[in-house]
Amino acid sequence: MTGTLVRKEFLTNLVSPRFAIGFVLCLVLIPFSLLINISGYRERAAQYRIDRDAAEKAAAEVRVYSTLRPEIVLPPEPLGVFGKGVSDQVGNRVQIMLGDKPLLAAGKTAAGDNPFLASFFSVDFVDIAAIVFSLLALIFSYDAFSREKEDGTLKLQMSNSLSRSTALAGKLLGILLTLLPVIVFSFLVGSLLILFARDISFSAGEWGRIALLFAASLVYLAVFVFLGLLVSTRSKSSVTSLVVCLFLWVVLVFIVPAVSANFAGSFFGAESRDNLDRVLRDVDQQREAAISAAFKAQGVPEGWSCWWCYGDEDGRIETYGNPRDEFEKFRRRASLSEPIRLDFAEKKWAPAKAYIDSLARQARAAERLSFLSPTGLFRAVASALCRTDLASHERHMDRTRQYREAFVRWLRGKDIFASFRWITPSDPSKFKTEDELIEMRTGGEFKTAGEFEAWAAQQKDARARWMKLSQVKVSGDSPDDFPYLDISDMPRFEVRAGGFLFGLGPSALWVGILLVEAVFLFYAGYVAFIRYDVR
Amino acid sequence: MFRTVLRREVLHNLYSLRFLISLTLVIAVFAAGAVSFVRSHASDLEKYRETRGQYLENMRSLAGQGATELAVRRQTFTLKPRSNGFIADAKERYLPNAIVYSAWNVFSFQNRSGSANPFLKKFDELSWTFITALILSFVALLFTFDAVSGEKETKTLALSLSNPLPRGALLGGKFASAVLSVMAIVLAGVLTSLVIVVILGAEGVSATLAGEVLGYLAVAALLAGTFAAFGLLASVVARGSNVSLLLALSFWLAFAVVIPNSSTFLAKGLYPIARSEEVQKNVDAVFDDLNKNAPPGSWMMNSGNPFLPQHELRANLQMKRLQAEKGIRDVYARAMFRQFERTRLLTAVSPVALFEYLTEAVSGGGYLRFRKAWEDMHVYQEQFLAFFKALDAADTGSPHWFNPNENVSTTRKPVAFEKVPQFEERPMPFAARVGPALKYLLINVFVLSAVYFLAFILFIRYDVR
């Protein structure tokens, strides 16, 4: 009996115009969203290659340890083609600094080179699925009984020896069977597009995650089918049922997520970035004071001069062609300042962490509030499956912080801060005195620094001093005389994607909630149908 | 006759379930949006005040150190959070909202870090614009999708037309009644929101706000009309109300979801701009070239005596570098503006996108506001530079070698901060709002009339039995 009913429902639905339109809708929207996101992925992959090459080049072309700041470039997530999550809003580059722990990733977002494009929003497969699947579910179930009642066929049907449970089961299975091809088709088209896209390929684990996404979509679909059925059995006419269903759809799919993001924004305030910057600047000043105090305590003289110098933030210093005393001064300064810099990085981390925690809290609040709607749950599950949710990003960032620790351990293991290699590649055994350097540079014209200074003081044009010293090129005077640093033993950052089921713990719970919702709605619909007046 | 139809249709709408539900929903969302706006605006304003205080304090201390110090240091001017953001937020959270300048140049724009939470998926503020664009366009379709096909199913259409009633009047009546019903709902929502914002918020009612509200209502009526026309079209195209509903929903999905969300893709695909890395490379190449051709000793620093000859060499070099970089960066900035504007024009095929651009103009915010501030900043920068040059000319202790990056060879005397001209963002005048909106207005009117005309033609030939 159920079989007959299911067959009847299925065939009626199949020939209905709504099936055709629904199918066309999927046929247009799903490939559209995927093609957009595949092109986005391609662009991000191209950007990734540029960034990675630049980072590798920068790390390779270093001559002293103090300017070595490895940059981690995170590759784009292929699964992001299905669900972008937050991946196109956060950057992909993290530079490892000594004075700071990685806070937020830098680099281009989806807007690319034009920041104005950030004001355009975009959709992905998951968004389209959340919108279209729920719409189709409601469109097919809103008039499940009310229409047949209006046509008078429901009475006829129930006049047979047919239990209500069987009638309901037949109806439900018929609807689900009609929608199944649409969903299967959507996923098939999606998978085909991935298979035929040139520069994107999924591993077995990634295909497994897509299969899980398919399962989650089925649960999501079932929730809306049961919802439509419940509304249908509680409404007097099919028009009423339709209106109620459509409003429920708009509320659940569009309004609840928007309201939850807004309420999270205004009731779970994030800390001010300007304020954090100010606090961090203050800590920086304390650090500079601590460094000066250490210099004073150790008797390192203030001020310095150098022949060839490069200095930058975060204690970067590279110098060439100095007399021995001057090199020694640089070395002592760095050996005192860099451990202090590392200590203060820990101090700076507390307020920085409070700031990103407040950002994460706000984002989580928005997500939790959106769980009021099945769409919110589905989106959260989908972005976790696509490894583009906030938790995945946080895992990446945690790993960059661990990498920084490993990098610092590596530096400390070499006892490098107290070494000349920190500031110069010149061989300490070949350091010269100032007099020797003056003599070499002036081609023997002046024997001592005192002689030269006496001469220089009489020159009107300050440039003369420099011209005179440039007469003879002394080996070791400039970076070009030295090879790049060998950093083959430096720890490498490995991008780890995690296994098939990695990081899906919370999602299991959320799918559980979706299932409970589905069961509850089904039960409510069932009870309502048992008590339904079919006349 | 038209009035009879209109009266009947309006009453029919008013007593319908959809009207009741829409009204409840819209009032609830408008109220939620207003509460949310008041709260987040207060906290945004507080953050802005802190930032602004720092900005002024920093400039005051620079002015105390010396006029040149003030002139060469780069400042970041931040746009104030807009008090009428509840009408249209215009995605300002995601747009550039700060301008970096000095007396010598307007360098760049940026989205101040912290204006949007990168961990929070991009979302629409619950402004009037968003609610109207999403819900009211939907409601307009709901009021019209079965206007013709539904009446045909209930057989009242044939009865109506058996009276001496022109078809145009019937269609017109249905159209006007849908627009009126939607506008009644909008009005209820707008009043709710206004009451909440005025009671809870710090800002009072002003003539400008009244004008903006009226402008918003006019634009909203245009949106309601456009979607009502689409709904009527769906209604006369399909035989059954079932199909016309799906057609109407497809229109809605295409206009409210698909087209606005494909903008980034369209922008990058159709109007590509150079990569920022390439631009940087060009700048570096020009700098290298200038350095190579600079007379020897140009880079020698010795800030003690302003009259050293190398300061003049370096001032010349720095000035050339500034001009060269400015040339390249300004071209790039214009390319960005062009890419953005063209993409907008393209997405204007969607009435929802059109509506967003029009309300942006009405509320004087978003991209239009930024562009105006950007242009004004350039005017201000000229004034600031003229002011600085006058100060320098009056100082006999200065060699007058203008160097845009260093505090060496121009006046070192402090200047009273109160006398320094300040950049203030002026409110958008009426003309600046209407001007850019005109083309969008024109497109919207055209789409509305074309769709309505098409529906009319089809209705004339419609078999009402």
C-alpha cells in the first residue's frame, strides 16, 4: 500500500511544474556558485604562489640571523570552494617576529587588490544549498494535505482501508523521493565541476567530507519537509499554508542569521583595535626602557656608528666594515636586548590575546544565536566540514605560534644572540682596528683615525669625508662580499590539514540538534495529521 | 472605476493573512534593527572619539615640535560613524573609512583595522535598506504573484471583467494596491524604528533627517513598484498560481541573492586591475632610477645644520620620489574607483542592488561619502601645504628646501595648533547626493515601466476564463 502511495506522490510531483522550476533553479544556481568559487580559489592559489615565493626568497636572501623573520604563507583550502566560511575574510600570511607573537594573519582577503570590493558580498555552494533546498522542501510539502483536501481527493483516499500512518508515510516518502534526485544532482554537478577544474583536486578524505556534507544536507532538507508538513496539517487552506511557509522560510533562512550577527555585534562588543595598539605601544616603550637600563647596568656605551648599517624594527640589525670595537659594541647590545625583547613578547601577548578572544567571542555568539534556525546549524556544520570555519583558522594560527616557539628555541640553541653572526657575517678573526681600516680605505694616505679626523674637520663640504673613504674598496665592507646564510637546519612550518574526521566533534552535536529538530517536527506533524479533519 | 478596483484590492490586501504576518515581521525586525543600531552606534562612537582624540593630540604635539614635523608626518583621518546609519549602512563597515595624508600628499585610503571583525562572517546591518530590500521586495511579490492567476482559479476574474471595466484599470488597480499595501507596512516599520532611535539614541530629529526619511520612502516605493510589476508579470505569464509563485520566487532569488552576490566575481573577471605587487614593483623601479641618477652624496644625513648643501640634494630627491610615487598610486586609486563603479553599474540590473545604491545616495553614506571625503581631502591638502609654505617663507632661519619626508631644511619653529587649518568632513549637500543617483534612478524607472508594460501587454491578451 505504501509503495503505491509513494509511487503516486512521486509521479505527481515529477510531472508538476514546480519540480521543473526547482530543478532548473538548482541547475542554474549550483554551478553558478561553484564556478564563482572555483575562480576565487584559483585567484587565491595564484596569490598564494606569489606570496610563498616572495617569502621563500626573503628567507633565503638573508646574511645575518638578526634579519631572519620567516614568513608563513597558508595555502588556500580546496574545500573552501564549497563553503568559504571565514576563509576569505582572514589573511593568509603570518610573519614570525621576535617581539610579538602572531596576532592576526595579514595578506589579501577575497577583495584582492581593491579594498572597495570588500563591500560586495558573495555566496557559495553552502549558501545556495541552504537557500534553495529549504525552499524546495517547503514548496513540495506546504500543500501536502491541504491541496488534496481542497480537491476532495484526500477524503476519497482515506475512505479506503488505509491507516493514517501509512498515508503520512506515503506522502513523506514521496516528497523525499522527489527531492532526493535534486540534491543528488546538485552534488553530482558540484563534484563534476571539481573533477574537471584544472588546478583543484580533492584527496580521498576531502571527498569523504563532501559525502558528509551531502548527509548533513539530507538532514537539513528533512527538517524543512517536516516543517512544511506540520504547517500544512495545521492550516485551513493551502494558500494560508503557503504564506506561512514562505514567511517561515524568509525568517529562518535570511532574518535569523542577520539578526544574530547584528545582536552579536551590538551586545557582545569586541575590544577596540586602536586601544590594543595603544597598550602594545606602551609595552614597547617599557621594553625600550628595560633595554636601556640593561645597557647601563652592563656598561654598554650609548650611541654607535657604523660603516654600513641596516636596522629595522624588531631588533633587526646588519652591519659591515666596522672596527673591532664597534662590532663588539653591536654584539653586546644585541646579546642584552634580544632576550629582553623575547620576554616582552610574552607580556604583549596577554592584551593581544584578550583582543582576539573578544573577536572570537563575538563571532561565536553570532553563530550560537543563529542556531535558532536550522540554517544556522547547517552553515556551521558545513563550514566545519569544509575546514573554513573559525576553529580551523584558530588552529592554523595556534600552529604559527607554536612554530614561533620552535624558531626561538632554534635561535637560543645556537646561542646566537651573543654571537657576531647575529649582526654580521664577517669573520671575527679578521676584524680590524679603526686605524687599520682608515689606512686601507684611504690607500695609505692617513695612518690613523686621528690624522683623518683632523683632515676631515678642515673640509667645508661634509661629503668630502665620505668621498675620501670610498677611494679604496675594502673586502668585507658591504653585504655583496658575503654569501647568504645557510639556514637548512631552521625548523620548517608544515601545513597540516588534519584527517578525514578531524575537528568535527562540535559538528556532530549540531547535526544531532538538527536531527532532534527533525524528529520533533515529524512527531508534531504526525500527531496533527492523526487529528486532521480530512473532509 | 479604477478607484473601485483600487479600494477593493487594498481592502483585500489589508485583510489578508500575508499582510498581517508581514506587518508583524517587519515591525519586529525594524525594532530589532533600531535597538541594535543604537547600541552599536554608541560603542562605535566611543571608539571613534578615542581614535579622534589620539589623532588630535598627536598633531598638537607635532605642532609643538615644529611646523615641519607637523607637515611631513603622515596622519590618518578617520571618518566618523554616521548617525543616520539606520536608514542605510551602505556596507560602510567593509569600505575604506580612513585617509592617510600629510601636507605634501594624500597617500592612501584604508579600512581601519577593527571596523569589522574578521572572524564574524560578513553580514548586513539591519538597516531600513536591508529590511526593505529583503522582506519588502518579497512581500511585494507575495501580494501580486496570484493577482491574476489566483483570481482566474477562483473564477472571479471573469466576473470582474464581465463589468464595463478596462483591463488596464484592473491591472493598474492591482499594481497600485500592492504598492500601497507594501508602503503601509514600510511606514509602520519606519515609524517604529524612528521612535526607538529618537528615544534611545543621542541624536534628535532634524530637517535633514526628515528629508532623508522622505527620500527613503520615495525610493522604497520605487522598489515596491518594481517588484509588484515583476509579480504581476509572473502572474500573467503562468497559468496557475502555483507556477507564478515559483516564477516570482525565481525573480526574487536572482535579484536579491544572485546578482548582488556575484559582484566581486564580475569585477575581477570583467574589469581587472593591476596587482598591488606590480604597482609596488613599478614604484621601486622608479625609486631605483631616481637614486641612480641622483648626484652623489644625496643621501647623506646630518640634521644639525639646515644649510648643508646635501640637504638641498636630498630635498630634491625626496620631492622627485614623492611626485613619482604619487603619479603611480593616483592612477591605481582611480583604477580602483573605476572598477568599483563599473561593477556597480553592471549589477544595477537587479532592482535590489539599485535600491541599495539609491538609499546610499539618500542617506549620503558609503562609497559616495568616501569619494567626497577623498576629493575634499585633496583640496584640504593644498590649503595645508600653502599654510605650511607661508610659515616657512616667514622663517629666516630656514633654507626653504622643501623635503616632503624630513624635518631638516624647512622651518623648525613650532606653530600654534589652533592656527593650523583642520580637515573636517562636511555633510553631503543635496546635489552631491542626487547627482550620482540620477543614473540609477533612471535605470530603475526604466525597468519598472518596461516590466509593467510587458505585464500589461500580456494581460490584454490573457484568457481570463
